[in-house]
Amino acid sequence: MTAEVWWRLGCFIGILAIMLLWERLAPKRQAQLSPKKRWPANLGIVVIDSIVLRLLIPAGAVGAALWAEQQSVGLLQQFDWPIWLTGILGFLVLDCAIYWQHRLFHRVPILWRIHRMHHADTDFDTTTGLRFHPIEIVLSMLIKIAVVAVFGIGALTVLVFEIILNATSLFNHGNVALPRRLEGPVRALIVTQEMHRIHHSQVQRETDSNFSFNLSLWDRLFGSYTAKPTAGSDGIAIGLNEYPATPQSTKLTYLLMIPFRQPQHSAHAKSDTQDKDVSKQ
């Protein structure tokens, strides 16, 4: 295994273990379904995602960055700026790109069909931060590769960004809450659990807000920030109402098929082009 893989794996296991322990010691909300029922599918998804990426795009965004550096391709490669400055700029560009990618997956109906597997989780915990359909993972990687090539972002910056993005996804999906005196200052910099939990609300205007994954400034900058949920922090209805908590909803095959079939439990289900709007009413 390369050093890159060890860094990724070590950070992933470490952050996941810390978050699972934190959730066990100080859970924010009572779960609708037990972790024993939900976790196998949520953790199974990340294994499938990793295998699919290794098979289809083995070099990934880091490989694209190495190529851009070698060929002097991309905007940042055209300037003789200090490494720390190009690193910061590259990181900000990638983080902003992920914000807009996330927003796009909510706006375009066919992309929402894919992304709704993530939102169909009836509980909100750190494993939800791993629950993305393989198609979405591949599309996200292709978007990152395009951004890396266009802007000429360095390989080290890309590696650091991907590790931090994975860590913050585990962090801000945690079924925990920061102390009140810390929540505000931390939220001013990065997305907290209280901020991202709003994004998983069944209220559509709340779901279509707080798209940031890492740095929280993008929602404020682009007018998609919701500070507080209508029902209060403890009253948020998590998930999508057409995907209720059932034994079937925790099966891996069920999750993988969500983009390909209409929900059966909602009286509001409409055509594919309207699917995104009704899924969060």
C-alpha cells in the first residue's frame, strides 16, 4: 500500500472511531432504528464506493493533480506563487466546487434521484456521512478531477483536501452536539452537526439549504444559509417522508436501488422531473 492510502485509511478509521465513541457517550437524539440494523448497510456502501472508485478511476483526483503538475496544466500552474498560497487557493477552490456540486445534486432531478439515497436515512449519525450512492461518488470524483485539471491544483493540496472532506463529513453528521459556547464559533469556520442536521430535515426549504460540507462560509456567501430549524434542534424530522424507517429500508440492496425506482410510500410521488420537489414535502 502507498503512503497515500495509509494516510487516508488511518485518518478515516481514527475519526470514525472517535465519532462513534462520542455518539455512544453523549448521543444528541434517540435513534428510530438501532445501529445494528442501520450500520451494516451504511458501512457496506462505503466499501462498495471504494472498490468502484479503485476499479473505474484508480488514479483519482490525486493522480490528476500529479499529471497537472508534470504538464504545467491549469491556472495555478501558470503563476510563480509560494506553495502555501497556491495550496490555500487550491483548497478553497475545491471546497467551493463541492458546495456547488452538492447544490446541483439537489437542483437537477436526475441527480437528486441519486443523491436522495443519502437523505433517505431515517436517522442522523456519523455513518450517514458515508452513505453516498456509488454513482454519486464516481460523478463527484469526475467533477473533482475536472476542477483539479482546470485550476492546476497540487497533489498534496488535493490529498489534504480529500482527507479533511472525509473527516468533516464524519464529524458534521455525528449524532452529537458541541457545547453551546463552542457551537457558534466553530460554525463560523466549519459545518457543525447542528448546522448540517438542518440540511437533513424533511422540510424542503431547510433541506435545500446548508449545502456546505467543510467550510461554512459558502452558504452565507451564496445565500443558502439557515441558522435554525423551524421545529427546533430536537424537533427536526430527519430523512424523506416517502422513505420511512422499516426493516426493508436498512437493506443494502434497497439503498442501491433507490435511484432506479419511485418510492412506494408517498401519495405525492410524481414524474421523474418533479421527483426532487415532492421528495421533501
